[in-house]
Amino acid sequence: MAPRSKTTGAIATFTGFEARKPGARGSRKKPRQRVASDGAREGDDDAWDASVERDARALKTFDLTSAFGPCVGLTRVERWDRAASLGLDPPKVVLEILQRRPTTAAWRECVWHGRL
């Protein structure tokens, strides 16, 4: 619930959160199911979600590990190649992820891309 404030003259005072009506509950919507391209309903894609989460975590760890050199201004593949050529032994799983995932910026660029 959103906090409410009341204005007294030029000073706003915080009054706390809105009170719920007794017995009122939040809406419980059923989770949406994804629709496959053939129109069939897909169940929970927990395995796929876990795979994406695991890959994203591995890439973020690679980005934030300074032992492999700077990551700003380089794609992850360029940084991995640079680290390998310098004998820094970058994790091979990172290269495998980059070869397996789509070529979108979210997968190719470091976590600092567009933020600095």
C-alpha cells in the first residue's frame, strides 16, 4: 500500500500506511502460462529459467573479476580472448555461454555497458 502524507501549511507530515479494511486481502491472480508458438500451453519453465539465471550469474562474475583485465569498452568475447592471449586463464564456461546465447547486447556486453 502506498504511504500517505498530509500537508499542514508548507510542511508535509508522514502519517504512515493506509489501513486495510478488516478481512480484506490482496488479489490472488493465477500465474499466467506462456503460450508456445504452436498455441499449446507450456507449464513452468523452471529448468529454462534456472539455466538463464545460472548463465547470467556466471557472466556477471566474469565481468566483476578484475583478474581478467578491464571490461569497459570490450565485449565479453573480446575480453575473454584478450585474457586468454595474456595467459590469464579465463573460465571456459563463459565462452561456452557466449557461443550458446543469442547475440543481443544483454548477453554480449559487460554489466557496465551503457551505464558509464
